[in-house]
Amino acid sequence: MRIEGSSPCRVAVLGFRRTGRAVAAHVLAAGGELFVSEAGTLSEGDRRFLSRAGAGFEEGGHTPACLAGADLVVPSPAVPPDHPILEEACARGVPVRSELELAASLLGEVPLIAVTGTNGKSTTARMIASMLLEEHGPVVLAGNIGVPLIAVIGEARAASYVVVEVSSFQLAQSHALRPHVALLLNVTPDHIDYHRSFARYVAAKRRLFEHQEPSDWAILPSGLESMHAGSMSRVRFYDREPIGPEPVWRGLAPHNVVNLRAAVCACRVAEDGFDLSAVDPDVMKEAARLPHRLVTVGEVNGVQVIDDSKSTNAASTIAALATVDRPTVLLLGGRHKEQGYDDLARSIATSDVRRVVLFGEAAAFLGEKLAAAGVHPVERCRSLTDATRRGLEIARRGELLLLSPGCSSLDAFRSYARRGRAFSRIVRRAAS
């Protein structure tokens, strides 16, 4: 692996999960030297792999040893940008680049379409990729959606377009990322524990536009125009984008109509002559179906059960409640993200939610917010298992049982996907 034509370089990879493994594989395949620093414990398989590859490694924490002789540091998205090791790397003059930024630098002339926002990123990225693939493929979809871009860089270099979902974590670690089309959907409080403040979270999102040039496009809602201040790219406001009364959006939930409008805007600026009417409506409906996002997982005693575990912040649960059309028992809880819960409590107070069952670390916090908004009755349970069982007990035939936690899963589960799968298992056992 080389940096700007230099001799093969030594890369320090911080974190050895999905992203770290993909970066490591690329570095080794490119002939670079590798050192892996893992905050947790490496598996026996990981140790064997690294030893056979001649790579150095450490585990149980990131120490200055990982920087010895390093020409480049690539941190996992989970490593905060103010981590002491990253600050030490900067002090030593060692470049720090996110996996996404490193991969994007290898794309050559392939247009990069980057999608970020607090909510709706995955769906909108899928919509863009699906629409462009229909008419102008091949298209690679990667990033925070689950596939590190560097893991598919060979395929991406041969694509017509590369669409990436970009998290605030990735943006906080990126210093020169330049998408041809940069789409910001929305910004509401999220990941404050990682960014330390809402202002720093917003600053991370703004990085999507910072290095764009006059030939590039920035897409965002008109209410967030100030987020583009200082950027040289052209601007288009997706909330002013006409999409017409076409069947392509018929049947989509309100929040997904918003996502579609943004996706159409991105396709129109990326591809001259893009024709929405040529898109198969079923393609859009399929793109809007995400695992653990408003997915019906079963019916128990006449109660429809919906998994919305992907709602990990207050704004996402508010969007989910907008789709509710009958009395609902809401399961709410996990590890809260500090902000947005007053708005959520008011939304619950004016919705079709008949009963709220709280669970997990945030139960007391959420109970106070709901009480202040006049929401009652509210019940508290210790775990998701207890909350699901209680929800099924009190939900009536014809009602919904909705898991839309409004919180991260990290008090009890490694990811929202694991929480969603656990929820489905509990429901299946109850139905048997």
C-alpha cells in the first residue's frame, strides 16, 4: 500500500471488527505493513490470521505502541475523534483517515453520492442506488449501511456510481472527503455521548460539504441552508423538489415520501435526464423495506406486532408514530440519548398510543418525560423480554404492539439488529 506514490507504508488500524478487518485485508493485499490495535479482546482466529500475515497487534486498549513507525492511522468508527491515541497521532504528524475517506480516495473518476442525516439514511441510500441501477447501473451501495466501502473497492472502481451511507462517526474522522453529490436529510440530537455536544454532532454532519468544489452538488432541506455556509458546491433543496402524483410513491409512509423526494433530487443532479416515471414502483417499495424498521413480525391473539428496533433516537420514534392508525401499545426504552424526548413525549400524548411500557436503562428518565407531558398510564419493566410479555398481555385484539425504542440498544444489546432479533424470538415463543 502506498500513500501518494511513496514506498509501501505501515498502517495502524484501530479496532478489529467489521471495518477494521476490511481495512486490514486491503492493506495486506496492497503490500503494506499492518499493526492492529484492539480495545477489547481478539479472537484466537484473529490472532492466527494476524500472525500468519506478519502483522503486529495489541489488545486490551490502544497504546502509543501502535503509532511506532506508522505512516497512517485508520480508526474504527467507534473510536471517538478526541481519543488520546488519535490526538497523539496528530501531534506526531501521522495522518488519521477514516476507512470511508481512504476508500473514496481510491475511486478514481467514479461519482460518489454520500447520504447522511440523523434519520432516513439507509432508506434514502437504498432508494438512490435502486433508481440509478434501474436506468444507469452498475451501482455499488456501501458504507454505514453494513458494507465498508474499502471491502468492495474493486467492484466500486468499475461502477457507474457509488452510493454510501455516511454516519456522523465516519464524518468526524474524515478530513478531506469530497462527494460529488452530498445529501443531508435532517439533523436532530443523536450520539451526544460520542460527540460530547450537539454542536460537535452538527459540525460533523457539516463536514460532508466542506471539501466539495463548484462542480459538486449539496442537497439538503431549505430549513438547514446554514449548514452549507462556506462550501463552494452548488445547492439544491430537496423539500422543494417536485415528484408529482406518480404511483412510484403511492403506499409509502409519510417519512419515506420525504426520503424519496431527497433521493429523486440526488438522482436528478447526478444523472442528466433522470426520469422518475421510468422507475418501477415496486423497486421503491422494496428499497423502503429495511430490517427492523416498521416490520411486522407476527400476530398474537389478534394483536399485530411490529419491530421498529432501528428507531434508536426520539425523532425516529416520532416518525414511526406518524404511521400508527389504530390503538397501540408502545415499547420504549434502552439507553437514552439525552435530547429530543420532550418532543417525543408530546407526540405520544397526541398519538393513538393507548399504553406505554418502558424498559431498560432509560426507563426512569423516560417516565419523567412522559409524566411531564401528561402521558398515562405508563408501566415499567426491567428488560425487553419482560416489556414484550407485558405488552402482549395488555394489548387488545385489533391493536398494535409496537417496539420503537427511541433509544440505543447498548444497555443490553450490541446493536439494534440484535435487539430486533431478540424481540422477534420473544414474540414467536409467545405465539407458539
